[in-house]
Amino acid sequence: MAKPKKGKVLEHLIQAYTMECETILNYLANSVMLDGVRAEEIKSSLAADVAEELTHATELAKRIKQVGGRVPGSLSLDFGQKVLQPPKDTTDVTGVIKGVIAAEQAAIDNYKKCIKACEQEDDYVSQDLCIRTLADEEGHLIQFKGFLKEYEKR
Ligand SMILES: [Fe+2]
Ligand SMILES: [Fe+2]
């Protein structure tokens, strides 16, 4: 039997790596740029997430190499996370929370696609990585949805 080709899975892994890298940059920027008393909790939460997203990116990079792909350098990364650009109004904490929710949802959607593609390609190691990472992203999503509930009240 022919070995299953690593086509779609590799594409999704590279997409996931790209999204993790962009999220790291934007969480970092927002964790520094936001101002005000209401921003403090969100800033420290984002700063902690930078480390977690970096772990995700690192694990993805290792897996991309293992399946015979190339880890892209900065000039090959296709960024487009409009929702998470640091806002002009640096007290717009709610806007950043909404951006985080959108970014986490986009990551979740990509991991789910990758998990399905892994099934087609018999790639259970990539699938395991994506499932574990998906669990982290779902945790982030729930946390920021909770923040939004509170921040929209004030
Ligand atoms: Fe992540
Ligand atoms: Fe996340």
C-alpha cells in the first residue's frame, strides 16, 4: 500500500504555525500598549498567553520538520490578523478582548480542519498535537468570552 501523502496536513500545520506567530506578536503588542485600570487584568493575561502560544508555535515547527516540510521564515509568513491590531484608543480593552476571541476562534477552526485532515492521511502524531493545542485554545476562548461578559456590562 502506498504511503499516505502529507499534503493537507502539512498545509494546515504551516497555517497554524503562521497564526500562532502572528498571535504572539499581537498579544505582545496589546499586553504592553493597553492603558488604564481596567486593562491590567487583560494585559497580564495576554502576557501569559504569549508564552503559551510560543510553545504551540515551537511544537508545530518541530512537527512541520518531522513530516518533511519547511518551517517558514518571517518573509514567507502570510499575516492578516486585522482584528488584533493594537487599537488607536489604548483604553479600548473591550475591542482587544473581541479581537482575542476572533483570533482564538480562527485558530480553533484551523485545528479542527487539521484534525480531520490527519484522519485522511493517517497522521496520528500531528492529530494528537492538534487536539492538545485545540484544548488550550478552547480554554483561552472561554476565558476571554468570560472577560467580555464583564467588560460589556461596565
Ligand atoms: Fe496557540
Ligand atoms: Fe490561544
